[in-house]
Amino acid sequence: MAKNPKFDLQRFHFEHRLWGKEIDFVNEEVTIFAHLLDEMKVILPTDLATSFAETLQRFSREMEHFKRVNNTLKSEIHAQENVMAIALKNETVQYNDDIWATQVYLREKMDFYHDNYRKFKTEFRLFIGKDLENHFSLKEVSSLQETA
């Protein structure tokens, strides 16, 4: 594929903006999920089922992981944007091969990130929607709340 430095840089910039917005969205979603998890820890009796408590802990760790990954990705994208800005400002093509290689790397990293987050989100939503019923009956939860 022929490389057109100016077009590639504009296209790469668009990808970076898109990825940044996606990462911001994931940050917001993870914050909402974490809040929901905190509420569940208060409302549901984690001492009744150790597997339930372990699942909550695992989801909590995964959410923290995504927050760290989000920060790392944003930093890497920002660094690539800086390199591209210098290339555009100086109108040099010599950076293009490095920029191109880094962009391929970032695309692969974002694809992996999307896959991991999609799997996490699906698993979390299934847990919230269905798996809670497997851990507790509504009678157990309501009787514990009445005694508290």
C-alpha cells in the first residue's frame, strides 16, 4: 500500500480521536459498574456464598485493570500524536515509517483492548442479570435486610 504522509497522518489522527473517545466511554462505564458493585456488596450478603464474594472481587480487580490500561493507552496515543505533530510541522517524511509502524502496533493493541473489554462487559452483564439468581434467593436477601 502506497503511503501518503499527509493523508496517513490525518487518518491516524482521526483514529486517535476515535480511540480516545472510546477509552473515555469505557472509563465512564467502568466507574458505573464499580459503583454498582459497591452497592451490591452492601445489599447482598457476601458471607453466604464465598464464590459470590470471590466473583465480586475478581470483577473489582478487572475494573481496576481497565482503568490502568486506559491511562496507558491514552499516554501512548498522546505520544504518537506528538510525533505526528512534529512530522507535520517540519513537513518531514522521514518519520513516516516509524509513525506507520507505531500506528500498526496501536491498532493491534486497540483491537486486543476492544476484545478484552467486550468479553469483560458481556460477562459482567450476564453476572448482574442472571448469575445473581444462582447465588441467592430473593427470600434470603429480603429476610437479611429486614433483620439488619
